[in-house]
Amino acid sequence: MARPQALDWSRDAASWPHAASSRFVSAGGWRWHVQQLGAPARHRSQWPVVLLLHGTGASTHSWRHLAPLLARGHEVIVPDLPGHAFTRAEGRGALTLAAMAEGVAALLAALQRRPRWVIGHSAGAAVAAQMCLQGSVEPQALVALNGALLPLQGSAGTLFSPLARWLALNPFVPHLFAWHAAQPAVLRRLVASTGSRIDDEGRALYGRLVRDPAHVAGALGMMASWDLQSLARDLPTLRVPLELVVGEVDRTLPPSHGERIRALLPAARLTRIAGHGHLMHEEDAVGVWRVLKGLQPDLGRVDTVCREGARACANVGA
């Protein structure tokens, strides 16, 4: 049986997706693991930027298939969110929604990048929305893939935050969870509960994440610290165009969650993808990319002008 094991970049980089595009940046009280794909380094300031934000308990790996498609005509910035995977606090890093949004904004400032598009999956979409509301980013559009922008309904919503807070406060819980989740059958159930079927590489990477007690503590701390009631209150003031992309077999967030968001923001556009679950960008990156191109045609461009010439631009991310 696999045992809990802390992630270690010096060991894990050899098999981490797109590790060659990784760097570590200190900003906003965090030492960020961030990947930059796409534009040649000396011409990055000339390329439109796409920011990808993963969901709770995930990491940069969740974009391993979609990021290279977007990188054919854009610079794609993919961080591990605070407390997740290889991003670690350099002090007492807060994990509230507002603090995480401020942290990502600090990272962008350190990189000197202003995203033209922000794409967030699940809770990553909430971070993106909070950034837009705070004015730290002003993208052409915010794309929420199965976005967790509102509190859960019913008993799940009533019990979720108090339970998460209790778990996060117990110092033994991350180690116990890491030990339990290291069992293959438990990991299979966790992935199956999303309604998605992902590849063996994806399952193995999630397995490495859940075996790391520090990563588990970051995910629990994030869930315990968030206040989606406040986000729901402020969401109607969102000025950035919102694209809601929903997997119809999502077992983590039902498709009705997207309808609730659109009820608050009637101008938001909702697109359903049949046969896809919560991790749809992992199970069918090409299909999701095609949907994104249909919603925001410039996201599908592969002929971005750069001084390297059309061939260099077209080959990036191929």
C-alpha cells in the first residue's frame, strides 16, 4: 500500500507535466510554482495572455492537456494555487477567497502580466471572479468550467463549511486523509465521484497529490476559509463577460448550479457539454478547446503575429 509522501520538486519534477515550463516566484507571501507555456521567452510581452486557475485539491497538472492547445497562439500562465502542490507559504499565508485572489494578483504583478482571458475550473473560477470584482484583472472574458461560484444548496451547503473548518483545525486530519486516500480503491472512488473518466497519468498525479499531507492541509484550509455567500452577494456587480461551461454529468456540482449562477447574472452565457463530468478539461481537452474557440474565437488562434515568424508561432504548443 502506498504511504503518505510529501511532494519534492527535486524528485518529482522529472515526471511532472510541463516541468520544463516551471519556475518558482516569490510574491504576496507565497513561493509560487507557476508554469508559463507558449510564447518564446524574449517575446512574451507581445503575446496575449491566458490565465488558468485549477480547482480545490488539484494543481497545474489538471491543465496538462488543455494548456498546450491554448499555448499555440498565447502565453499561458498556470500556477499552483496557494497551499496546493508545490506552492507554499513564506509566512502565514491566508487561504480566504479574497486573500487567494490577492495572492494571484501579486503573482501576476511579479510576472508583469495582464491576462486577456481567465479560465477557472471549479473553485478556481471563484478565485477568478473575486479577482475581477476586486479589479485586479480586467479580462476580455471570464470562463468558468463547472465553476463553483455559489454556496452548495441543501444540507450539503449547511454542513460543508463547519465540517471543513473542523477538519482543517485538526492537525492529524491531513496525515490521516493522505494515508487513507493513498489506497488505490479510495482514489478510484474519489475520481469516479466527479463523473469524469480521466487517463492513467491523471489518476497517478492525483494520487501523488493526495498522499502529500501539506497539499491536503492546503485544500482543507481553502475549503474551511471560503465565504461563497459574499461572492454570491457581489456576483451581480460583475462587469466582465462570463462564460459558463457545464458538464452535464458533473457529480460534484450539478448542472443546475450553472443555472443558479445565470439567474444572478442573466447576461452570462451558459454552454452545456453532454457526457462530460467535473474534470471535463482533463477527460476531453480537445473537445473543451473547441467549445472555447466557439465562445471566444481568439482563444483558438494559432497564427498570432510575433517577431519569430509565423512558423515559430504555429509550432508553439504543437
